[in-house]
Amino acid sequence: MTRWLRRLALSLLAFSALALLVWSFLPEPVHVDTGAVERGPMIATVDHEGKTRVRERYIVSAPLGGRLTRIALHPGDRVSARRTLLASIEPSEPTLLDARAVAQAEARVKAAEAAKDRSEPNLRRNKSTNEHAIANYNRIRKLYERGSTPRQDLDDAEHELRISAEEVRAAEFASKVVDFELELTRAALVRTRPTTDGAPDPGRFEIQAPIDGRILRVFQESEAVVAPGARLVEIGDPTDLEIEVDVLSTDAVKVTPGARVILDHWGGPVPLNGRVRLVEPSAFTKVSALGVEEQRVNVVIDLVDPPARRPTLGDAFRVEARIVVWESHDTLKIPSGALFRRGDGWAVFIADHGQARLRNVNIGPDNGLETQVLNGLNQGEQVILHPSDRIQDGGAIEASGPPR
């Protein structure tokens, strides 16, 4: 009996040693992080920094040479058209009576008259375009209410109506500015001519504000002798802002007018909304911070939110723009970190009861964090994030869930 017990003990000991040896040579499971294949909203954006700018700004310059008195206005001061005195120019002999000054003043009058002749047809054309856009919008709205046209057509018509209205506003602004410049140059021409007795007019030449708005910059604050065309002040409406974003030309081809824009990190508590108005047709070369030459394109964005939601946002302020180039309210998506190249396509590893399974997938747009899945995966499956070369098809894994 003792002999059998001894044999049994030796057999158990040998079996345990053999099992321990076999277990030591088995591959250890690879620890992995996983993410879920889920459905939900997703957007793909082109992200770049931009800056605000006043849509319509006007630089008031000296219409003739003379002695400029000190400008008492400061940036931020309100001005009213034809009522606020911007600057005064006093005669300075012999500049005001110089023959060349007279000829230059006459030439500026003719140039201002030509500019007025050009502005009037432009204003009429923009008003005609706006009337057509209003009629087209009303027609498409009625069709949409009857269910005869898709929502996209109505949105496009509304976008065209908004653009045409802004163009009319800009044309009216330009027409007012041209009228003011013509008036200013004619007054300057009168001041360059001597009086009947040959004595110069001792009066001041006063420059009034051409538009309602605020002072943006004062270029020449102190008293000085200025030449014709010297910049004095810049006027604009700081609440009438647009955004200028220069994007890479490879990203600009994805952006279309009317695209939705999300404006982050502008200083306010919530993001602002915008809409792409224009993708400029010509690119320019810009050297990056790393010294690399890049081809960039300016994208102009209109602010959708009213000025009351952005009271502290001013001219040339920095913003971060996220231009939406693709959007879906319900799509199948996975974390982008799960994808890797396999041949000419894409693949992922899914976690299947402690084993990694290779799966080829077809994908759509991505936003850097998430990627749309067209086929190859099912909702609820778990994909392995950032798979290493230790993971093989059918290999043992130990999933720890998504990283925190």
C-alpha cells in the first residue's frame, strides 16, 4: 500500500512539473485597450486659426496738403456722419496756392467723379440681384411648403438671399463713401484757389465723418504738416464683423460656400456660429513657423450670431475656426486609433472572447478622433485601440476597456 501511495505521489509531482513547464511556455495574453463600435452624430472639420475684421472700413485721408491740427478723437469713440468733426487742416503757404497743388486737386475731383459714375451701376446691379434673390427665395419657400422641393434648395436660396443683401449693403456703403470723397475733393479744390484779392483764405478746411461708426485707429494724432493723401483716421462698425481664415490649399478644396462653421476659443463662454461666404479663388505662399513654404487660401466667414452674443469681440481678434466639411446625425463610427493600413485598405482588430480577430473595413470621413465605418463592423463590437505588432489574428488578449 505504501508503495502505491509513493508511486501516486511521484506521478502527481511529475504531472504538476510537466503542467508547470507547459504553462511557462504558453504565450501570455497581450494587454490591450478597446473602444466600442457605436452609432451617433459625427462631423468632419477643417480646423485653422483665423482673425476677425470689420466688414466695411473707411480710411479718412487728407484731401490736400496743409497744417493738420491735433486730432482729439481716440479709438473707440463714436462718430456720426456729417456731424462729427474728425480733423481740421489750415492753410500752409505756399502749398495751398501752389499751381501743382491746384492741378492735383482738379485731378482728384475728376477721379472722384469717375468713381461715382462706376459706383452707381454697381449699386443698381446689386439691387437687381437682390430683388431676383428675394423672388427666387419666395418661390422656393412656397414649393418647400408644398413638399415639392428638398430642404437643401430652400437653404441654398436663403444663403443666396443673404449674400445678395450683404452685397447691396456694401454697394450702398461704397456709394456713400464715393459721394463723400467727391464732396471732399471739390471742397479741397476750392481751398487751393486764391481769393479775388489774391490773399489766401484764412479759414480752416474741416473734415467731417463720412459714416456712422467708431474710430478704429488714429494714424496721425499730433499736429503736423501733412501731404495730400496722408492717412488720418480709420472708421468702421466693430459689430459688423467677418472672419478671415487662411487654410491650406489641400483643405480649401473641401470647403464650399454655405458650410457651417464653429468658432471656438474666442474668449466667450460658448462657441459662436458662422457660415462660409467665400473661398477666394487664388492662393498665396506663406512660410510656416518651421520654415516650410505652404500654399494657403483665404476663407471668408460671416458671423450668424447677433452682436449681443459677442459684445466684446472686436477687430483683428483671434479665433479658432472649425469649418464643417461633412456631417451626419446618425452613423456607425469607431475611434480613429483602432485603424491601421493593410495593403491598399484599412483593417482593425476586434476583441472576441479573449482573442484578437482581424477584420478588413471600409471607412468614410474622419475628424482625427472618430472615423465613419461603411462596412466590416457591427454596432456593439469592441475594437482594439492602437494595436502593436505583438497582436496577431487569433492571438490571446486581455482587454482593459477604453483608456481614461
